[in-house]
Amino acid sequence: MTQFMIQGSEKIFTVTSGQNPYSVFLKTGDKVSIQYIDTKETVSAVKDFTLQSKQ
């Protein structure tokens, strides 16, 4: 499991490495594309995760 925050957000996102194996390579400054269900909780599970190339 990987947890991360997105700059400008106070929400913590959780990604499972079983469903999203590239999530374990996530580094500070990487660009990601995610889809999640906003439950108004601080921690949200990510449904769809894509690690995009850094700029």
C-alpha cells in the first residue's frame, strides 16, 4: 500500500500495489492521474491510478 498527498490538498490518498503496481515507484514531484470516490474522509482509496512522466 502507498499513501500520498497532492500539493494543495489536505486529503491523503491510498493506493494498493496489488491493483496499481507502479504506485510503489511514486516519488515527490511525480505527476499522477487518479480517480477516487470523495467520502469527505481525510483518507480516500484511489480507484484508478496512473503514474505520468515527470516534467
